[in-house]
Amino acid sequence: MNVLIVYAHPEPTSLTRQLVGVTAETLSAAGHTLIHSDLYGMKWKAVYDADDFPVRDNPERLSFITESGHAYRSGQQTSDVVVEQQKLLAADAVILQFPLWWYGVPAILKGWIERVYAFGFAYGYQNGSNQFRFGDGILKGKRALVNVQAGGPAADYGPRGINGPIEQLLFPLTHGALFYPGMDVLPTHAVYGAGHVSTAEEVEAIKAAWRKRLAGLFTDTPIPFRSQNGGDFPDRHTMADHIAPGQTGLAAHFADLADA
């Protein structure tokens, strides 16, 4: 299988980068082909702006949807965006590895999503509408796995923890950026207390747990997100009354509430 690793950490000796090394070693040894997107190493342009559209459809006013769609359709996207789109299309699985910064992904990774997910590619797929999203889309059939390093202890991210459950904190990423264009998203692999790891033994235990998790990349059960076109959202916008009755918010989006 082809596996794309997208990672975001500027320090080569960081725990995140060490785990990227484990990913490459483990999956290569299993016979998979690895594709890398080292966002800091690539000096990825994180800011999404007018420079992304060298040939404008409307030079008078910048509409990101209009210009993104125009650039994608006409083959006038910037070369760095095209390369990353090709990596996504070639991948059977995508692994994102990053530290949790202010309850979300590093800005450089958010910028990768914003720039690479062009209109007509990741959204507005096929016909420019919202018909093919949340379980359908250009990346349908691929798997996604998030590996995040969180500074706080596991208790902070428990069901009643002060930070909130990690799957809910990362819902905009897992549901909004990975499931939206069709990927099957596996439960997040979080390393808690990453800011307090101080011994070689602790690092080795973290690496061993990640190796074990990687073994299930193509066999583990994905997060049971409700698909848009599976009947739960008859108008593509609002959940049907008989689905998850009494449930609101993020928890209602998980078919198995125990996983919310």
C-alpha cells in the first residue's frame, strides 16, 4: 500500500519527529511504500491568500471559492498544491503527525489543508454542490490516522477532563477535513503528557505503543461517523428526528455514542 505521512514539527529531535521515524521504519518493514510531506522541512506556505491564484478569474475581488475552482479546473494551481494533491490521490492511507497547539493543529498543517483542499477537489466535488461529502468524495476508500502529541496528562482529556475529549477537540480535523472528502478515519492515537517525557524508557514505551497501533492501519475499525448520504441526513443538512433522538452537538455525529 501507499501511505502518505504529513507531519508538522520544526525540531528534528522532537517526540513528534521521532514517531515519524517509527512510522517510516514500521510501515516500510511491512512492505508499504512511504510518501512524505515534511511541512516545516518543505517550508510550506501556510498562508492562504491571493498569491495562490497567479491567474485570476476575477482580478477585482478575491473570492477563494471562485478562484480555487477556477485554478483547479483550468490547471493553473501553484505547483506545490498540485504535488500535494497528487500525493493524496496516490495514497491508500494518510497519517497526520503533529503536536497539539492551543487545542488544534499547528498553523502550518492548517494551511496545508486550506491550500491543498481546492474547490472541485476536496469540496464541491464532481458537480460543485455539497452532494459528495461526509463519507463520499474524491478521497473515498482511503484511510486516515491522526497521531497527536498532547502536553497535558490523560486526565485532562477524559470524559469530564478540563480540556475535553481528544476526539471532540479534533472533530474539525477528523470529521471536517478527513471524513468530509470521504476518508475512513481511525480513532485518534494520542500521546498524553508529551511535554513531560524525560527518560529513554518512556520514549521507548511510546514508540512501542505507536508500532502496535500502526499494525492495524488497514484493519482497525474507523470512527463511526454518520455519512451524509446514508439516510441520516435526508436533506443533506439536518439529522433526521429518529436518528440519535435527544442527542445534540458532536456526540450525535457518532453512530456509536460510546466512541464520542
